[in-house]
Amino acid sequence: QVQLVESGGGLVQAGGSLRLSCAASGRTARSYVMGWFRQATGKERVFVAAISSGGGSTSYADSVKGRFTISRDNGKNTIYLQMNSLKPEDTAVYLCAGDSRRVFESIYASNYDYWGQGTQVTVSS
């Protein structure tokens, strides 16, 4: 069983930065594809970014390309999402997810079998 715990969310002004962390329990999580999704109030959960199990391949939603960077430190069993140039439309609960079955990243939430509880990110204008 793998547990994922997010941290680092908060309130920031537009143009600011935040770094989210996702701590994974269990050694097997190091071999998982990991992703970040976000869900704004009243809206569907959408893909933000993902990283392959080895960390050599990443994918991003068009809306965050060039502003967000996903990375992982398998020694610390932690995944990060560096968010720069934040916009009010980035406001959402950000969730970390793990995919135990694939090697390369997926943009589909249904492919992920482990989820964290989420951390709130609010960007003020």
C-alpha cells in the first residue's frame, strides 16, 4: 500500500511562485509514474504534469508549459511541482497521483491508482 501526502500549497499573488511536494510512503513508489492533477471548485479534475518512473521523461498540460516543472527525488521518495508565474486561473486543489502499472507518464486520471488528499493553491489577482 502506498500513501501520498502533499504539502506546500497556500495563498500567493499573481506572478508569484510556489513549490508543491508529494511524499510517498513505501519503496515501490520509486518505480511508479507520478503525476499532478488539479481540481477547481465545481470543475473536473484535470491533468497538470507527470514524470516517468526514472525521471527522464515529463509531460505537461499546455496551460502550464513553460511555467511549471515536475521533478522527483527517488532517494527521498518525493515528487515536486515548481510553479512559477502563477495566474488566478491556477487556483485549485492540487493532487499527487501514482501509477503503478506503467513506465511512461499518462495524462489520464483513470490510469492512476494512488492519490493524495490534495493541497489548496489560491492565486489572487
